[in-house]
Amino acid sequence: MAKLYLKCIYWFLISVLIIVGIDILNNIFSKEPIIPRKVALQVAGDNRKELEKALYYYKKNPADSLKYKAACFLIENMPFYTYSSGEQLENYKSYYAWLKVRKGKTPQQVSDSVKKVFGPMKEPKKKRDIMEIDSAYLCHNIDWAFKVWQEQPWGKNISFDTFCEYLLPYRIGDEPLTYWRETYYEKYNSLLDSLRRSDSLDTEDPLVAAKYLLERLPNKKHIFTSITPTSFGHIGPEYVQYLSGSCREVTDFCVYLFRALGIPCAIDFIPMSGSGSDGHFWLVTWDKNGEDYRMDFPEPLQLVRKSWWYGMDMSAKIYRNTFSINRYLYESMVVYGEELYPFWRLPKFKDVTHGYAQYYKKEIKIPLEKIYREKRDGKIAYLCLSSRDSWIPVDWTEYDRNNLVFRNFKKSSMMRVATYENGTLHFVTDPFIVDGWTNKSHYYSAGEEKQDVILYAKSNIDTENLFRDRMVGGIFEGSNRADFADKDTLFLIQSKPCRLRTVVKSWSDKKYRYFRYVGPENANCNVAEIAFYTSNDTTALKGKVLGTPGCSQQDGSHEYTNAFDGKTWTSFDYIEPTGGWTGLDAGKNVQIDRIVYTPRNRDNYIRSGDVYELFYCDRNWKSAGMIKATADSIVYRSIPKDILLLLRNHTRGMDERIFVYENGIQVWK
């Protein structure tokens, strides 16, 4: 046991050395027990005196005993934090401010503007908290954290341990060090004045304060995009206030906001979605009884075990960011003496899957016959989820071929097991999925049977059901009056469209001059493209585009004219839920034979003229060849049955998702 402990400590300190590059190995086997604080102070080098100054400041006054412990907590974990610094990096962060006033420009156009104005990104300097933080900064953060903890009425229901982990930290991740607490406090604390004076609300419940604060934020409009001009990491407390960017930026804003006002909170996350190709971040906080509440800003806080997330198959594992290093997890892994997958090298998180899992699996054993026969040198097995054609580890266990078991995970989507050797994942099983009800696994392995596959999309169009559903109940009308006071129904959409272009026959044999599409109630007249054809024409009817002006974006990007611009990737999104329409003045009376319509979409359908390549997973991804689409579908012949597939568009776009082909349709996984 003693040898095991020393080995854990050894690898733990090695990880510190990797980060800070300072030789402290002489301390590893000293007779005096190693205290993490002493190790941290040695790592600080010339900055040690600044940290000791803060420790002495609190230690000399018995009334500050808790502040002393808080300082120790921060210093002990400080060696594990670094950040990037540079003038050009800060210039590029102007992107988030420019997004807020983009005036019709797309995020990509704004990103390109930033690059053009400031020039190429220069390599920023890497700095280490333990070598940079001075006593003034450290004490300012501690004093302000204690101030809000002790002055806010809900502070009495926040324990010291919760305070240290979820209220005290001076940073979130790798953002530059700034004095942010006082700034946020002065800007937002007054929003809680009426709550503190309330006789009817429970002012001692942090959750009540959190909800009250969110309801009174003056601006909650979020401009969502994952596009950035460079890789930023966490951008810091100044720029997140613009509420521009991805889920990470708005979640970071909420963390700064809550902690500056004495409301403990954390960031929960999935390293990879079970049904998408990315991870996700969101905020979590607690009521006075310790119940978890989650929020995707600007949506309201929801009790986790009653939210839609609770029963969804979002990921096999869910984690919570912590400020402290997860020493137990780290020491459990380093005993195997091999290179760890990067996610686990410095685990500043803990597993919270159980709290989010309605369908929770205590364990799943991988049958020996499903494990590849090739011997692997890795001692750790990783459970992986799919990200396009890559696999991302989300869980780990000991690699024992005869007893390969993963424990405590949530029902999820397609999975696969791998080891990590020489910086590369080496797969030991085929992809498989676990049935949430029977707990049985199905492995997708290449066999001798073949089939033809007809493909309509490269990514999961089920995620666009909102747009597709919004066409059900839509009506195509014909009239000989521009105001459509007298009109006939040409076609009523009664089912959700399943492909890019749906062709239907007109119900009327009369001639009309004016034609239009009227969206159903509460659908914002969402439609991407409309084409009217006469019986003898192979090209769509031309004319003056008519419709109701105004789009939800209020920037001209989704006007009624988009429905007749010939571009299936642009769409109409009327500013009002009901009452929108778009149509044509043909200039003369004509009889419509057929109508072709396209739902509003994210451009993931098959598009004519684009070049596609289908891959199938036979241990590794193998190509079934490239095809240039001539319609809104493509056909591949003699593809192995019951196998994992992925379709790539080489012409445009990044969104793609694995699927299987069952009963003649693409089933997304």
C-alpha cells in the first residue's frame, strides 16, 4: 500500500512538472510528509514571497482563520492553471463585441473582419498562475468572495466546502487574470435590492436569488455561434458580457455573475454528445436543500430531475467542473503507469452522471467474443462516443479482456472501446449501442450481406424537426386578385417533408395570376424555397415576388424574397408567428401543374452539384467511393448491411453524423 501511495504521489508531481517545468523531485521521497501547499509554494519560484505574504496576512489574525484556509485552498490548486496573454489575442476578442452590433453580417463575416483589421494572430505568451498572482490580487479575490458570502442573506445556507469550490475561485479556466468581482458586483447587485427587502420570498435560498436575478437582467439576448477567428478557450469576464458566442461564453457569464453576488454555481458539461458531434456546457446551481438546478442561458433554471435533460440520451457521462484537482481520480489512473488520454491528465472535474440519469446503468460488460483478438499494450480502456469520423473518450476502466466492465453511465448513443497508446486511440471493439430497456448490446460489424442505400442527408435532420413540422398545415393558394380576397387551395401540406425538395401535384386545374404560400399558425411562415411549374415547363415560373415583409432576425437576412431566390439554404422566417406569406405575381394567368417546396433547413440535405463520399466502419473507416449529386438524393450499391455509416460532403459544410441504414431509411445514431 505504501509503494502504491508513493507511486501515485510520484505521477501526481510529475504532472505538475509537465506544466511548470520546475524540478521538485527531491521532495518526493523526503521523510517529512508532502503537503500540497508546500509543493505549490516551491513551484512558485520567485513568486513564492507574494503567496506567503497573503498567507501571513490572514494567519496573523485569528478572526481570519477561514480566509487563511481559503487562501491555502487556492494556492494548493494554483499550479494547475495557466493562461495565454498577448495584445493581439485581446484585439481578436473584439470579435465578441462586434458580433453584438454586426448589422446583418454573418458570424463568419465578422470573424473575417477581425482578421483583416488586426492581421494574423501572433503566438500568445503562456503564463502560469502560480508564478504570476501577487498578494494584492489574491487577497482582493478572497475578501470580496467572503464579503458576498457573509452579507447576502442566502449565504447562511452555503457551507464552507461549497464556498471554496463554487464561490471562491478567482477564475473559471484559462482566461487572463482580471479584477472582476467588484465590477460585476457594482453593476448587478442592485438588481437584488428588492429581494433582500422582501417579506414574502425566501431570501435565505440561493436558488430564489438566482431566479430573481435572472428575471431582472436588463439584456438576455444571446447571439449564438460556434465560429471564432481563433481558438480562445475561456475569453474572460469582460467579453462574456456581450452574450455573443457559444454555450461556453454565456455559461461563463452566468458563473461570473452568480459568484460575484454570492450565489454558488458550477459548469456541468458533456465531453461529447451521444447524438451530436460536439460537447456542451451549462450552468448548475443549488437550492438551500442541495437540489441541483440547471440552465441553458437564457432559459430559466430547471430542477434537474424534472427537466427534459433527465430522460434524454445526451451523453454516457456528465461531469462538473471543479477548481480543485480531482486527486482521487488522478491517482486511480496513474497507478497503471501509462500515458493518459489528455482529458484525464489533470482532471479538474467530478462525475455527476447519476444526478442526470433517469436511465442509469450500473455496469455493462463487454463480451470477450466482441473484443478484437489482437493484443493491446494499454492497461486502461476508454469508452468513446462518436464525433463525425472520430471517437472521443468519455469514460475509462481497467483493460481486462476477461472482465472488461464500464460502470455508472447514462443510456447513450453509439459507443466504442479503445486503448490509448503512443498518442493514438486503438480500438478493441466494433461500434455498439445499449438498449435502455433490455440492457442488451448490439454490435455493428461488417458481414457478407450487402444492400443498396438511398441517402437524403449527411447530418441528423431530426434535429430540424421544428422547421419541418412548421410546414404541416401550410397552404399553397392561387388567385386572380393581388390581395387574395378570392382564392383557391392548390395544395395543403399534411405531412412532414423528409427530403430537400418535395414535389406535389396541384389540386386545381384553373388558371391564376397570383400564387402564394401561407404558413400555418405559430410557424413564422418558415419555408426555404418554392417553385411553381406549369405542365410543359421544366423551369420554375418567374414573376414579381410578393409577401409580408419583416423577419424574426430584424436584419433582412430571412425575408419573404428568400423563398424564390433559388437557394435552398436561405429561408423565410416571418417576424410574427402567424399571418406571414410569400408568393409570386406571374404577370399573366397560368395553370399550375406541380409545386416543389423545401423546408427551412441547416443545409444538411443532399444538394445537387455537390460531391459526396460514403464511409463504412469495418474496424476502420473505409470509403465506398465519391459521387457527384444530380438530385436531392444519392444511391450507393452493395454496401455491407448492419454497419455504421458516415456521409461526407467534400464541396461544403462541416455537419455530418453517423447513421445506420434500416428498413430503407437513414437512422441517425
